[in-house]
Amino acid sequence: MIHLLLSPNINLDGIIYLIIAIMFGPAILLAIIGFAILKKNKKAAKVLFILAAVYVIVSLGLCGSMMA
């Protein structure tokens, strides 16, 4: 078991994909919902777009610093 943890040939691509999904997933979902309700309620759609933008800015700062 310890040999598996200390092996130099560990593939960590899944962790990178997970961090990227956390960085952009919720923001994309908020933007899609914003576009879906844009015709009905422009004020709520604008709030969702702002939330998506703020989420991307914060997540790029936090997750980007973890990846570096």
C-alpha cells in the first residue's frame, strides 16, 4: 500500500480536471441560468451574470494559486 503512494509514476490528471471543473463549472451554470431567464426577468439575469463573473475571479485566484 505504501509503495503505491510513494510510486513516482502516479497519474494526477483527474485532480487537475476536478480543479478546473470547480473553477468554471458553477460559473457556467449560473451564466446558462441567466441566459434562460433573460427574457422574463432582466434584473435577476443581471445578478446571475455578476455572480458568475465574481465566482470566476475568486476561483481563479484561489484554485489558480493551488495549482501553481
